[in-house]
Amino acid sequence: MTTINVFDERYDVVVAGARAAGAATALLLARQGRRVLMVDRGQYGADSLSTHALMRAGVMQLSRWGVLPQIVAAGTPVISAATFVYDSEVLTVPVKSRDGIDGLYAPRRTVLDRVLVDAATAAGVTTAYETALVDLEQDAYERICGAVIRTANGDTRTIAARLVIGADGLYSPTMKLVKSRTIARGCWSSALVFGYWRDLPLHDYRWYYAKGVSAGVIPTNDGLTCVFASVPSAQFAEHFGQGVGRGYREVLERAAPDIAFRFSPYAIAGRLHGFAGMGGRLKQAAGPGWALVGDAAYFKDPLTAHGLTDAMVEADYLAGAVAEDRDESLMDYAADRDRRVRPLFDITDRIASFEWTMDEVRELHKQLARAMADEVEALRKRMVETIQA
């Protein structure tokens, strides 16, 4: 996909960010018949830090939008079970075939983001890479009415729009420009180091918990498996400061010894990646003429690997609110979003504390499963209502 430098003066919607959340939102809006401009400061098909795992609600959305076959065709392995390991106790939960899907998937971002961008482009979205949103326009009533963008060659353009959506990540410029207030903050955060292992003979999600540490195993594309080792953020330097590889192996030995014994620098494709952690936050999701989606709007600790599913779900709800062409609908969406996501947000924050016994973290996972089941049931109801309408 080539970078464009020619834009119309007006679009219905400008979306800042062409990753999973932005591309999904742009796709849905274009299918409503909206004229959408999507800009991204990065490049088409670039990789991104991610835990990759999609939960049922996320896979349901990809199936509903008709893009799941492309994810499968890219060689993304199907996940038919999730295994939880609490010290030496092992609990395996099969993934039931339902809602038109045979299992779960954890696509690399080079696959997922590209599939969504391609689908958005096919739906009529104009996409410009190496192009950043740098400012916003307001009308006399202080309603956002456009975006100022800067292209790869340094030119700036002012684009009029009925709505500007920030899907530009954790450090979102759009979030800062609209002065989105913080609705809630997490009290805890986890730090992760992860790498992509070759030829690891596992085909399920695996989540490991031991005293003060955790690990995850997530099969993804190209025969690779994402394996992460996690500790409380406050202990990141203690565990990894004397050498990331050494600390990674030591944490895996404590959390997932059945995985750690296979460790070898030669088993890793590329290098190890680290994330020192950041507390969860729930930001105001919408205001007059603007909205946020993805990590810009709602970030929770990655330890429960629910972030990509959040992006898929919220893109759908936001697009539904935009369809009504009323600022009041956006405000209703924002209030509903706060209510819907709070249980998952609070449970994840508690798990990220590492202040639990094995009995307590098992109970937290039961609560998490119930919250995810409620999320799926709400989506099923939403799909039925959409068909009936």
C-alpha cells in the first residue's frame, strides 16, 4: 500500500490510527456508507508489541465482519483449549464450537492489522500512512469539526469532518488534544518480557501462575509461539536489570518449568521484547465531535490478554453509536462503555497485583470467565437485534 498525499477537503469521519481498533472502526463506518479518512504515522504492515490472543468476543467480531477467513488463510493456528496452571495444578478448558467459530486465534499484528486495513480499503476507506494527526479544529461552539494532518513530506492539511476518532494508541495525541478526562485508574501493573519461540509443540493458550510470577504461551503465525514472563512492575529492574535473557529464563523456571527447560537462545526468533508496565486506565470515550477507541480510550493490564478483544468489541459499539448521527448517541455510548467494561477492568487490575494466593487467583479467573461470558452474550443479543432491524 502506497502513502498518499492527495486528500479531499472534507470527510464524514477522520480516524487517527490504522491499527486493529482504528481499522476495525473505519471498516464498519465505511460499510455504513460514511466517507472515511484513516491516517497513521507508521507504515503499512508494520509489527507492534502485542500479546496477540483473541478471546471469543473478538473472534466473533472478525467472523461477523467476514474477515476471519483471511486470518485463517494466513496460517493462524486455531486454539481449541485454554490451560491454566496454578503451581502444579492444571486445569484445561476446551473452547466450544459456537457462534460460527471453531476456536480462538492469536494472529500476529502483521496479519491482523493488515487484514482489517485491507477490508477497510475495500469498503472505501482512504488510508494514508506516514501521516500524523497533529491538531484539531473547533467551531464557534467548541465542537470538534476537523483535523490537521502532517504528511510524510512535512506538508500540513486541514480536513473538515463531522467526527474525529482517536485510535492512536496508548500515548494518543488525539486523547491529549481533546483533553479526555480519566474515568478510572488501575492500582497495579505487571511487567512482561516476551519472545517468539520456534517449534514449541503446544496448541492451546497456557496461562501460568506461581507466587509473585506469571507466564503465558500463545501460539501464533509462522510456526511461532509467543511466550511471556511476567512480574509486578515494581520488580522489573530486580528481575531483568542484570540481563533480560537471564531474568526471562529465571521467571519462566519459577512460573512455567515445563516451558523453561526448553529455553535456548537459539529457540528464539529475533530478540526478546520488554514492557515495564503501565497502570490500567479508563478514559472519557467521547465528546462533541470526537471519540476514542482502542488503547487511547481504554487500557488494562496485558496480563489477561484481553486488549485486542476490547478493540474489536468497542469498534462495533462505537460504530453503532455513530450510525445514529447524534452527539447524544456518542454520550450514551460512552456511559454504556464505562458500565460494560468495568468488571473486566477491575478483575484484571486485581490479577495484575500479584497479591493473591492460588485459591484467590483461581477465583479471580472464575470471575473473569463470567465477565467474558456476559460480554459474549451481550454481543449475541446485539447481533440478533441488528438482524431484526
